[in-house]
Amino acid sequence: MPQSTAAASPLVQLFPLALIFIIFYFLLIRPQKQKEKEHAKMLAGIDKNDEVVTLGGIHGTIVNVKEKTLILRIDENVKMEIEKSSVAYIKKPNFK
């Protein structure tokens, strides 16, 4: 007598795993890649006299832009050299 419940095909067994991967991609991987692209675009457009905030929370004004680093003026006569990648964001001027 043949069995009425045949073994599920491999495609049916892999469907839940593929579905989980697709959900994982759209909820985690894709947004992170978009954020990385925006950050790289911001770093490419960084210029002298921009006011920035670093990942460490230091606020300052860019004095000089080098290939991989920036010279940041924190206070009068206080400058430091930081990596470009450590800039969190550029402060926008407040329009009143």
C-alpha cells in the first residue's frame, strides 16, 4: 500500500529559510548599506569651515581637509587631527 503522505520536496523545506533570509535582508542589511552610502557621501562633501560633531561627541570647525584626516578646531588655539570616518554628522546652520 503506497504512503499517502510523500516526503516534502527540498524546495518546500527550504522555503521558510529563504523567507527568513529575505525578511532579514530588507529589515537589517539593506537599511544599513543605505546608511553607509549616505555617510560616505557626507564625508566626500565635507569642506573647510564646516561645523561637525565627531562620534566621540566633540564639536568643532574644520580648519583643513586632508586625504584621510581632518584638522578640527575645538577652541581658540586648540586643534586636533581626526580621521574623516570619525565624523558623525555636519551641523546645519539654524535658520530663523
